[in-house]
Amino acid sequence: MQTNKNLSQCSIGKYQRAIRAVSKDMNEEGVIDFDLYSITSAHQFYSLKKEIFGNDYFDSKDTRGNRMYSVAMNHYYEFLCSRE
């Protein structure tokens, strides 16, 4: 998830764990039936990100987590954009 932003390895690890948590939660919520890391297209990820951000469970968890999950999703989107 290294992009042109200067994120520390520690921050990258935390964001990666957050993406895995979102993937697990959204699978359990029935929003998706795959791992978010299987998406390699920024365009596809952006569309899915909007849907996830509209999910009540995600919003509640993201609020409790001080927006860590939405920030992680945004960083991953930027990472995908940088690869295209």
C-alpha cells in the first residue's frame, strides 16, 4: 500500500488490518462475497467503496474507530489509482 505519501510501515500495517476487517465485516453483512484485496481496479474499488460507506454497520464501526476504516479505504483507493 505504499504510494507517494510518506506512510510509515507501522501505519501501512494498521491500514492493511483495517481493510481486512472491513472485508470480513462486509462479507458478514452480505454486502460483498469476496476479499476486498481481490479488487485491482481503482474504478471498481471506488464504486464498491461508495456502497460500503453507505452501510450502517460500517458507518457505526467507522465512527467508533475515529474514521480509521474510511481512511484505510481511501488510502487503498489512492494506492490502486497510483498503479493504473
